[in-house]
Amino acid sequence: MRYEVIEKEKKYLVGLEYYGSIFGEKDPIEKRIEDLWGRFSEFCKNKWEKIEEDIVNPELSYEVQIWEKEQLEEEGNMYVFVGMESEELQNFPIELSGKILPADKYANFTLEGKEIQTWEEDILQDWFPQSDYWMKSFDRYQFHVQCFHEERYKGVENIEDSELEVLIPVEEIDKEI
């Protein structure tokens, strides 16, 4: 796993969103996220011309998971957004949602092969406690962004040949405290 801490500019994303529990329902969260990706792919297949003009890079897709710690722990609820970067958040179809990722400092992780399957545990439970950073909150919410580059991410069935980029907003730990 490679990483670097970088400054990112604000990004506008358009896509579809899910909100709900990640525990105890009939479908596991992975199935619901897969359905979300499927619906977004179907939208792009059938209505691409409605967003094509504003999409920055059609070969780069994003999955953003957003949670408020207490809500996630007590109810298991979180937001999952899938989409693409747009030049702006104007004039996109009503069935899509928009997100603005804030300009900030991010830990940018590059994961290869099997690292993709264990990254959340590796980063959240192992890397953060040993680093000089903690995950930054925005109005009590935290998030991370998975960046799927079409030429580098080959899918779950070809995970060994895949690469995934993960962005997590961070701030330095004040060692003086």
C-alpha cells in the first residue's frame, strides 16, 4: 500500500445515492452498493447524453461513503454515493444527486491486488493509529472516497490485476496536546 498526503481542490460529483443501514437487513450492504452501481451504469447507458457535456473524465468513477459516527454505531446508517466528476452542479437530471467534496488535505492511498479487499481495516485500524493524522470530520460527518480508474480497476473478479485509489480527508494530530 502506497500513500501520500496531498491537497485536493473541491470536486463536484453527480450520481446516485443510498442511505440506510449497513447491518441486519435482508440484503448485505455490498449487495445494495452493487445495485446502486448497477442503476448508475444503467443511467449512463441509457441517458449519457444528459450528463456527457459536463463530465470531467468518463473513465473515472467514484464511490463515497459518508457517516456520522454515533449514527453509524447506534443505527448502522450511512450514505453511499456513486457517480462521476462534473464541471459544475447545474442542469443535471432530476433523478441524479450532487455532492461537493471539499477542498482539503487528503491521505491518498494506492492499493493493489488483495490490498483492495482489506483496505478499510488496514487503513482505519492499522495506518491511522500509527500515523501523524486523524480522519477529519465535516459537521460531525466523516467520509472516504474510492476512485475507480477504468484502465486500472479490473473488477472484483480480477482483483489481483486491479488498482484502487482511496482518498480520506485528514488533519495532523497536534502533538502538543
